[in-house]
Amino acid sequence: MATKPPSARLRAQLRSRIIRSIDEARMTRAAAGKLLGLSPAQMSRLGAGQDIFSLDRLVDAAAAIGLTMRLSATRHHRRGKG
């Protein structure tokens, strides 16, 4: 089984937040698709959680529905030997 790239987790989190925002705003999928510039098929894939969108595209979609993003990068701490 292939290992997913680190960006897959970020994309999944952002996809989930976009869908939650659409639901909270009580927007139809058609209206959301129009706002985000996505076809009905793409909206269906977004809602199904399919990993077909680039991180850039998801950031743009999130911004289109009024979400702001913050990125935080941290270094994993390794425990010393001894």
C-alpha cells in the first residue's frame, strides 16, 4: 500500500472545513459550486471526500466562501539518546 504524501492530510482537513462551511451556510451544492467555480461533478467529488484537488485549489475555494487560513509549521522533536 502506497504511503500518502504529507499534503494529503492538509487537503483532507481543508476539504472537510469547506464542506462544513457550505452546510453551515445552508447553501445548495449547486450554489456552492457556482461560487467556487466547480462543476456539479467536481462538487460531488468534493462532498465525497475524493482527493482530486490540489492544495492551491482548495485554498482558493476556501477563500471564495469566506474562510481564512493560517498555516503553522513545527519541527518534530527527537528524543536524545542517553
